[in-house]
Amino acid sequence: MNKVRTDSVPTILVDAGNFATADNDAEALPRRELLTNFFKDQHYDAVTLGEQELTSPLTTWIEAGEHGLPVVAANLYKGARSKKPVFEPYCWVERNGVRMAVVGLVPERVVAKSPDSLELRVTSPYEQQKLMRKLEKRSDYLAIIGDFLPAEGEALAAAYPYADIIVSSNPAAFKTMHFGMVTMAACGGKGYYGDYMQMPVVRSDTTAVSSVRETLDSKVPVDTTYEAQIARANIKPRK
């Protein structure tokens, strides 16, 4: 499968986290480097951090962000008094005259697993009304990405009913759900296996969101940039 972009429909390409293997995986580093390079090479618009990524030191992702990985996370801070998020809180994407906003939100529960948990501060993803209202007023389409359980997605939809889509990487969110007018879509993942997903979620004739998971299994046909890199690296597929 090639890139998921289309010329006919304005599209944003995102990953909602849980794309990296846990730091205790013997091949975590080469997998992480190949995958983050893939995100950059394929021009992903935004990625955020889930539970899997936060098993690594935060400096891993700060450095990746400095080298072009488009990490967004609006409610993650380093230091109890910091007022500036560690990463950009959101990004704007404008295509074919449609302005789209993508905001990353980190559930409070996932930060407890971070080796930097004592240095990190996370604010409630349900209490970002000022930011979300600003994005809603300035964009034609508003997407939230993160590692959300279905119940957390439902709570987000209640807090921000004007959002168009919530994209979740949590394994429990394995199917598309609807909470009022808000769609919650799954992008799957645990970092070492995956499946393809081209998933337009359209509320009008003008805007769609596509998410894609690239497999890490070297036994599959080499038909993407990332799979070719994995095959050359001789990284073993996980069971």
C-alpha cells in the first residue's frame, strides 16, 4: 500500500500513539528509529504519545521532535509549575481551502507508567475548553488524537461535542464508534505488528481523516518504504 493521500479529498495523516514498542523490547531502538523515519518520510501531519511511547524517557521523543517527528500533545508538561507544554499542542493543516486542526491529548493514566512520571505534569484532557474553542472557531475540521479507552472517548465527545473526530490508538478502541455527532475511530497498534487501515471518516463532502498502520512483520510483501526498511534490517516479527 502506498501513501494514503488523495487529490480529491482534503486529508490529514495521523497516528494516535502506541506506535513504538515498549522500551524493554530488545529491538525497541531499531524499530523506533525506522518507524519515526517512516513517519517523516511519508509526511505524517501529526502523531501523539500513548502508553507505549511513555515507557521510554521523554527525552527520546523530545529529540525525535527536534529531528522532525510531528509530535503534538496539548496537556503534557515537564515540571510542576511549567505553563508551556513539552510539545506543540496542535497543528494546522490547510488543503484545498479546508483548514483542519489536530490536537494531541494524553490521558492522565498513561503518564504514571513513564520513567519521568515524577517530573511530568498532565492536565485533564476534558478541561481544555479554552484551547478547543479556539481551534473550533478557527478551523473547518477538528480532530483529537490520543490513547483513549472507549469510555474516555465518550467523555471527550461530551466535553467537546463540536469536534469532528477522535482517533484512538488504545487496543480497546478497535472499531469505529459514534458519540452524538462525534466519530471515534481506531488506528490500532502495539508497535511491533499492525494492519493497514485507510479509514475516511467524512461528515461532509469536503473533509476526511485517514489513518494507516504499517506492519513490522518482515514476512509480508515488501510494498511500502517502511516494510522495505524492516526487511533490510532483519528485525524479527513478533508473535
